[in-house]
Amino acid sequence: MTFGLRRARRWFTALLTSYLLEGIGYIIAGTFLVAALQQGAPGWIGSGAWIVVGLAALPSCALRMRLARRMSRPALLTISLSLQAVGIALPALSAGSVPALAAAVLFGATFMGVSTMSLAIGTHLRIPRAIALLTTGYRPDPRPPAGRTAAAARLPLCAPARRRPGARRRLRRGRLLHTVPQPPHPLNLENHAMPGDLTILGTDLPVWAAPMAGGPSTPALVQAAAQAGGLGFLAGGYKTTADLAAQIAQVRASGAVFGVNLFAPNPVPVTQDAFRAYAHALQPEADRYGLTLPTETLTEDDDAWADKLNLLLKAPVPLVSFTFGLSRPDTVRALQDAGSLVAQTVTTPSEALAAAETGADLLIVQAPAAGGHSATLVPDRPLTSIELSDLISDVRHTVPLPVIAAGGIATPADTTSALRAGAYAAMVGTVLLRTHESGASAPHKTALADPAFTDTTVTRAFTGRPARALRNRFTDTYEPLAPLGYPALHHLTSPLRKAATAAHDADLIHLWAGTGYRQAREEPAARTLTRLAAQR
């Protein structure tokens, strides 16, 4: 709370300073105009004065545009225009004549219109959306153009999703991006009065540590992210409920603000014949380690979903995120009632729409360049190739929820690009794998810096879900043979991967890595996070 109040005071002071600068410019321009008119100057002098007024607004507009990248848009617009309204109302009320009152109102309307436009540009909003955001707290959802309606395919999610008629194709910089399904009615967000206010998290650094299941995300890494001014996630996936509870207690004792990520059930079925064939294909690799892979028994669990949810309801954490599937709206509300903000990981605007209707407070928008598992809700469909900044823009123009950017962020320029596209913060994983606090295996850390590994690839060979990893012999050999099937294939290959890791056999290990893996350094995690935020 202390961090939130401190930031609010800093924002208010900066905004007030911007208007004082602007006011000084108006006084100079007004003095010039009055003096010119008193001396009988021609009419073009008046136009010149208005140009001077516009130039006087530039410094304060630039300052507000900078604030727009850090401050929540409703707060920025509300505080800014409220200060303007007060400044306009005082001279208007003190006007001694009707013409003077009319002139004050006209000036005020013009001034607020120009200022709203500058704020809209600074926050990357279209003008109508900026006005709607000021008056209602939400941007209106665009309706699909006439004659372009088509039923969007139903998503096979944990929470039921309705068919969404309507699709819109968007052109940007001369190229066709992808189809964005749109609802035929205003988005149903009755679970919320306003989008989640992330300022309560008290993070000063707009670079967060992503959850990385299987070992890399340690309590030490989460604490390092918090100490740097950011936020880190504990990865609940593949842990027992008891182990997750112990890690939560350890981080909570440090006083860090943190999040917990869970795998929401969204199983990918696999046939018995396909499973058996793949197990037989892998058996020669298992023979090298004295392992016998199961060919008849498919393990189809939900990663202790109910038990982990109960843990987070009984011992709430500041932020809970879901990946792979959508939680039900009543589950989201229960977590919010317990005091947690709820985030949903999405990979497309249509998934963002479905996530918003569950009542989520914010969205983690993951681009296909991300390392590890894709968070796609439809893993049987190919991942859409799209730049992270374009994906952020598409999602922000589809749903009015705060966005955390993820996927391929490896340099300060990547962070800047994501924040300028409208993200509240950037979230990184691959670049943290070699840090001192990372729990990644020794062969995994070594491979990230090994020149023998020259590329990444999206593969389902390890777990039956699409995931990006360093190319090795396993991906090249078994990707053509691997069926979709999660978590069955994850459990099938898990003993083999553990044995290969113990033997430092990098050819058989799932070397999860995003496209920027070469930027991972052996250094403290705090140094990595602060370096990535250097150009913001």
C-alpha cells in the first residue's frame, strides 16, 4: 500500500507540474495576443497566438505521454481532465458578462478536446475510445462490419465458451494480419465494475519473472524479482500441493509481492493406438537407461487442480494466473473475494474475449516466440505467426483489460516495444534461465550458451502440447512421429527426460527456450530484470 500511495503522489505531482508548464505558456500567449490586439494588429495575429498556445501545450503533452506508459489509462484521463475542468471552471464562474462566460466555455471546450486528443495519442487509443474510457471506464467493442459475419469456432475450454458470430480482418502496414472474432453484442463483464487496478501490487519495475514449471522458477528467483521492484511467479504446474504450499510460505515470509501460476485443465486426448505406437518408437532411447515405457496405461490427470485451488483460497496470494485452459467464472470470483487478482494467459484476441467473460482482472498475452509451452487454448491448431507488439495491439482493441506482455522479450528494445504497444509490464522467462537464482538443470543452462544449438523449434514430441525448445536430436527425430496428447505424453516421456538430464544427455532433454535464448546470461536475476527495463 505504501508503494501505491507513493506512486499516486508521484503521478499527481508530475501531472500538476505538466499543467503548470502549460499554464505558463498560455499566459505568455495570452499576453502577446492582448498586446497585439490593443495595438490594432491584423487578424492573422490572433491565429498566430493560437499556434503559440498549441506550442505551449507540447511540453506538458510530452510529459503526459510518458506518464501514459506507466500510469493506468482511467487514472491518467480522470485526474488529468479533472484538473483541467477545475482550471476552466474557475474563470468561467467569475466571468462578469454573458459574452465573457460564453468565451470561457468555448475556450474550455476547445482546450479539453485538444487535451483529450493528446492523451489519446499518448495512450495509443483512438479518440472515441478515449472518450468512452473517460466516461464509462471501458472502451466499446467494435461491431463486425456488415456482410462479414461468420461463426467463430467454439473453443474446447475448461469453462464453456459460446460461439461468437462475427469476424474482422485488420490491415496494418499493408499486410493482412489475422481474423479477430468479435461479439455481436457488448462484452459481458458484469463480474467487474472496472478493470483490475494493478497499482495495488506496488511494482515499480515493468519487467516481471514468468512462471516456469519443472524447476526453473524457484522461491529465490521470485524474491529477486520482487527486490528488483518487479514481480515473480511461482509455478504450480507439476508440483504436489504440499510442495507448492511450502514454496508459497517461503516467499510470503520474505514479504515479497508475488504470483502463483496454475495449469487449468484443458486435456488434449490421444487414442490408445497412437499412444502405443509412440511409446514403442521411444523405447530404444529408454533402453539406454534401463527404462520400460508404458504402452497400455495412459496417465490423464488434472495436476491436482482442485487441491491447489483450495490452497490458494485458504491462503490467498496477491496474484493468481491460469495457463492452458480457462477457469470457471465462479472460481475467478472466489479467488477475487479472497483478495487475489486473477490473470489469464491468452495467445489470440478470441481467447482474450473468452478470458474476459470469466471475470479475469488482467491478461498475460503470450506471443509464439515464447519459450516452453504455448498457452494456446486450442493446441490442435497451428500457432499464428505474429509479432508481440501487434498481438498486444489487437488484444487491447478487443478487450479493455490490462495486458502483461510475454514471448520473445530478451533485450531492452523488446521491453520498450511491448510497453509502447500498451502493455502494463513485460514478462520474461528464457533470459532468466541462466541466472544465479534459476532452478534450471545444469545441462539446460549449458545448452543455452552452447554454439552447437543454433535454433529453436515448436515441438509436441516431449509433452503432446506445442512448446518451443532448442532443436536437438529428440525434436528432429520424434516430432514427425509424436501425436497430440497432453498430459499423457508428458507422463510417458518424463522418466526418460529425467534420466537424460541426470546423465547430461542434452540430445534427449526438453531444452525449453524462446527465440531470444542467446541473451540469457549467468548473472543475478535482478541485474537481468533491471537491464531489460533500462530503455523504458
